[in-house]
Amino acid sequence: MSEHTVGPWKAVQQASCSAFWWVADAWGKKVCGLSHSVRDEDKKVVANLIAAAPDMLAACEAVLAEFDQWDDEEEEERNAGCVSRNKSVRAYRLVKEAAAKAKGE
């Protein structure tokens, strides 16, 4: 997969047409525009969600890096509290899946 456009991104409402929203990269270059298939009242929300993608990927990767740093000693400590361990494992899997999806894997 090729690398995605570098963030941060931001949602931009076109000045000449308030119904048209697009997402710009850090240099103001268009990453994507929202088509007419998105309802006008939803365009700002969708544009903001798309604009957050690089930040969400970075957050997912940071969480995964933290999980990856756990060593065997910490694993034994976590196993003592199975409920929190199960929640941690579930969170890890969700974040891992989201990061993979964001990277097109």
C-alpha cells in the first residue's frame, strides 16, 4: 500500500457554496471532497471524521506501541486481574483492527 497523505487534515467549507465540504492537508491541498450523495446536513460531520483519520491512526499506533512494550512480568501482573486483562485484550484487538483498516491492510 502506498503511504497516505500526511496529516494533519482539516475540514473546509467552500466559501462560494456552503453545501460543499472538502478535506485539506497541512498545506491546504484537497485530500477529498464530499459528493452530492452525502446529505448537506451531514457533510460537515463526515468531513470532520475524514479529517480526523490521520490523528486517529496515530493514536491507534501509539496505543499498539504501548501494548507491544509490555514484558512478561507485566503480563503476569495483568493475568492476576483477568477482568481488566480481558478488557485490555479487547481494546487492543479493536485498535489493531482499526489501524489495519486505516492502512488498507
